[in-house]
Amino acid sequence: MLTESNYPIFEFDDNKVAKINPASFVARSFETNKLIITFFPEVMDRLADEGKIVIERTIAGENPVYIYRFLDDDILITLGQVGCPACAGNLDRFNAMGITKVMFCGGGGVLDKNIEVGQLLVVDGAIRDEGFSYHYIEPSRYIFTNPATTEKITRYLENHSISYIRGLTWTTDAIFRETADRIARRKKEGAKIVEMEQAGCIAVSQFRGFEYGALIYGGDDVSQDEWSNRGWCSREGIRYDLVTLCKKLVEIL
């Protein structure tokens, strides 16, 4: 049923059936239900060079999506696309292909200078400063991950003495509109990191009813007077280890 509003983004429709549905584009399901979404292309290249992954399937289109499979485990991995419509939209399609356990690993801009490069954030939820998630979950300022799923992740990290923080992200569509006042407001609300996918991915997982967890590592710094890259994209060791960690975590979801 459609709830009407003066603002289109607030007109939520809870009807599960749309004119175009993900299942319409599924020729066959995957043989596993476990998937890692990463944003580290150099890690994907390294895994392929090391002979640890092979191409499982190519989803054709104007922007093809490549799905790889680990040779030593029944787990798939793919390179995420930037922004909720691309990344979370693909996630909806992956679920229609049989994926029900997902670990996301990426990086984001820290809102607190004390969050070091490489510090892991276990995502508790997101501030919904984007549009995609409002088509899956009714309007709200925040959206939260499944507490039971998040607890599985944190318990594993603690049992293996892996340092982490937990909290909210700020999901935005507009990378060039992260103004000083917005940053200050989001930080005050509890956001640790700004990124572009979490609200949408969490919304899809809630709407479709599957397990979803996310680890975001501290990257560039947007908390100071001047933006600092901090060389976050070149932290190959951190990024490789994070994918390896998510491979363990997706098994326990």
C-alpha cells in the first residue's frame, strides 16, 4: 500500500511485488548462499594472481558484474559498485540468486581524527542521508543492522583479539556535499564514518530477510579544516587482511 506525501521520497509502498523484480533476471541460482562484497580491486587482483579465486559467473549488461569463487571454500566474492543504487541494487539481485549470508568490507571517511587509518568499524546501522533505502524501508532517520548478526561478528572479533569499534555510518549520495555543518551534525548523532552504501544494503537485507554484516575501515579524514587522504587507498596489507577476515565471518552468519 502506498503512503502518500508531499515529498515523493516519503511515499513508501510496502508491496513486495514491483513491475520489475530481481527474480525476473535470474537464469539460475548460485550453488552457495555466502558472498563477500569488497571495494578493494587490488585485493581481487592479488587473490586471482595467487590462484585463490576463479570467475564463477558474469552478469552481463552495460556495466557487467563479475562474481568469483574461492577455490578452498564455498564462498563467492565480488567487487562492489559505488553508491546504494548500484551496490544495494545488485545485492537485491544476488539475494534472488540464492545469496542469504553477506559480509561487506570497504573503507570510509572518518568523522573523528582519533579513528586511525585501518581501524575497523563494525556497522551497527546508518544515518539515511540518501534516497535508495526509502524505497525498501519506511522513512526513518536511522536504519540498524540485525543485532543478532552484529553480535556474531563482534563475538568472533573478541575471541580472536581483533581490535574494533562499533557504531553508525553516515550514508550519503553526494560525496561533494559533505559540508562542515553536515559533518558536525552527523558526528553529534553518533556517526563514526561517512560512506555511500550501508543504508541501502541494510535496507535490502531487512526487506528481503537475509543475514548482512559490514566492516568499514577508517580511511581518509573529513573531520579537520582540510581534507586528508591519509594514503588510505594504498593500505594493501590492511585491505587484504580485511577480505580474509570477512571470509571467516561470512561462515558464521
